[in-house]
Amino acid sequence: ISLYPLKEGYKEAIHAFIAALEAQKDVVVEPNRMSTQVHGDYFVIMKLLEKEIYSVFKEIPESAIVIKLIGNDRKGPYAK
């Protein structure tokens, strides 16, 4: 997931979004410099993203969010 809040003070918005994802105990959140990876149950993640993306768009409607979904466990047999 990559969040691009198109406003001044964008770093705070990104950190708040990541913190909200990390508050969900049923998922693993791995932020890095370019994006944030979220691992866990599909339905838990999608419900969490629905809630948190809505919050971002409500607070900062001038935001773009890019999401890539992968259908297997990146930490499982297909991991490098």
C-alpha cells in the first residue's frame, strides 16, 4: 500500500495511517520507504483497509492510495 496525501505535512498523515494499520492485532504490518506491506487474513485486511482508507479520504480528500494484492502468502513457500 502506498499513500500519497496531496497536502503540506504529508508525513504525519502517512505515519498516522500506518499506526492505524498496526493497531489491528490480527495483521502484520511491514512499513518501508516506498510502501507498507500488510499480511494476514484477506477478510480482516479488507475490512481494515475499508475503514482506514475511508478515514484518510474523509480527512484528506486530496489523497491517492495505490494497493497491490497478492493471492498467496509472501512469507510461505513462494517467498524468496
